[in-house]
Amino acid sequence: MVESDVLPLGVNLDPANLLLYGNGRPLEAVDVLGKYIRNTHCKDGLWPADETSMGKEVPLGEGEVDFPHLIPKLYAAGFRGPLTIEREISGPQQRADILRAKKMLEQIRDKVLAAK
């Protein structure tokens, strides 16, 4: 087998889902999976109120993901993949939330790149 025949495998990090399902903390996930992360879903969420419920998705920056620390940590771990914005609602508020998330992520990205 030659290198060109190998399909690279990696992980899609969905930090909000770690919180929404009460399965883990995003910054700790980067510690464990960092070098394998190839894509990151950018949505935000809150930890479940109790063990029988699911957490709540909220607009980026209003939840517990902590993107200002997550993105630099991903970059330091070697991540150079896409930051894919997700907002699982519909209508005008979805568009507004996505545009706000884009602006926030661009600001974080620019700070990370300026610091290198």
C-alpha cells in the first residue's frame, strides 16, 4: 500500500453536542482528540439541567462552549480544518444568529493568526 492509497481518518468535533447530551467538556475533548480533529461544528449549548433531559442549543457565544479558548486550543493542537457554523432553528433568527456567529469566529480566528 502506498501513501496515496490511504484514506485519512479523523474526528468531527461537535463541542455543543458534548454539552447538550451531557457527555463531556469541549476543551477537555481537544486534549484527548486534538491531533485527530479534522472538522469542527460551531454551535453553542448548555449542559442538561438533569440526567433525564437534553441541554439547550443557544446562539454562539451564549452557551458553555467557550469558543475564545477552544479555537486557539484547536489551532495549537494542529487543527487547520473548517469551522462549520450550525444553528438548528429556522427563520430570520437563524440567519441573524449565523451572521453573528460568523463575525465572532472571524474575530477569534484573526486573533489566533495574528499571535502566531
